[in-house]
Amino acid sequence: QVQLVESGGGLVQPGGSLRLSCAASGSIASFYAMAWYRQVPGKQRELVAIINSRGNTNYADSVKGRFTISRDNVKNTMYLQMNSLKPEDTAVYLCNANSPGATFWGQGTQVTVSS
């Protein structure tokens, strides 16, 4: 059972940046896809960005050009670099990892964008 732990969230002003990390307790090399989701109370969980084992990425339209997802298979960590943050980016950000037959989730890290 792999555990995922997010970190890097916090309070930032509009236009600022944050870098989220998702550290896995084991190897992430077997995960064919890893992703960041975000959750706002009362709203559906939203896929923010996804990266596959080859490093191919895809983003929600709302974050394209501002967010960058990456993964380091040596450090067993996935990242989300978030730039030009907006108040509407405020949410709990969750790490997700997928291997054949299993899906794993982290507990989430709060990101608040406010002046």
C-alpha cells in the first residue's frame, strides 16, 4: 500500500506562486498516471493536471499556462508549480496515483489565494 503525502500549500496573494509536492512512501515508477485534483466545498472534485509515465502532461483549461506538473521517479515525488495564482484557485489540492488495479489518494493540502 503506497501512501501519498502532499505539502507546500498555504496562503498566497493573487499573482503569487506556490509549489506543491506529493511524496510517495514507495516507488512511483509503476504508476502509469499521476495527477493533481482540487476540491472546493460544495463543488465537484476537479482534475487540475495529469502526467503519465512518459512525462506527457495535460491540464485543465483554467490553469493552462500557469501551472506545471512534473514527477521525479528517483525522489518518488510529484510536483505542481503554480504561478500567477488567482482567488479562484483556492481549494484543497489532492494528489492521485494510478497503477494497474489500484488508485491512491493523498489527504490534501490547502491553497488559499487572497489579499
